[in-house]
Amino acid sequence: MVEKTFKITAESGLHARPATQLVNAASQFEADINLVFNGKSVNLKSIMGVMSLGVGQGAEVTVTSEGSDEDAALAAIEEVFKGGLGE
């Protein structure tokens, strides 16, 4: 399993559009990918799960990835964050 923590810098937080970008990126991989925020973990391939966390600007989230393509999956998620969502 690999994991990485990101800080949300987007002014509107993890609203519908960036959440969709994350879900689309995660869905390309076989690995189990989860988003952890405030002690809650949701499947990053589920738009409803991601939206239910209510992640706002300045929040720190952790992405975990486990499976045969876990490294590639985490790298793809990281690219989405670097694309203006967080750091």
C-alpha cells in the first residue's frame, strides 16, 4: 500500500468538478484507492463518497492506494491535485 497527503488549495475545495476529475482518474486503475479526511475513508472511485466528505479549502486529505497498479494510480491522482486542486 502507498499513500500520500495533499493540502487542498482550490478556493472552493473539493466540489463537484474536481471531485469528478479525481474519480475519473481513480477509475482507470485496478487498485483500491481511498480518500481519507477527518477520520473518514471513502472509495475514490465513488463521486457520492467523495462529495459526502465536504472537503474545503485548506483541508488535508490522504489518498491510499493498494493493488497491482497502486504506484501508477497514486501518481495519476497526484497529477490531478497538482493541476490546481492542491499540493
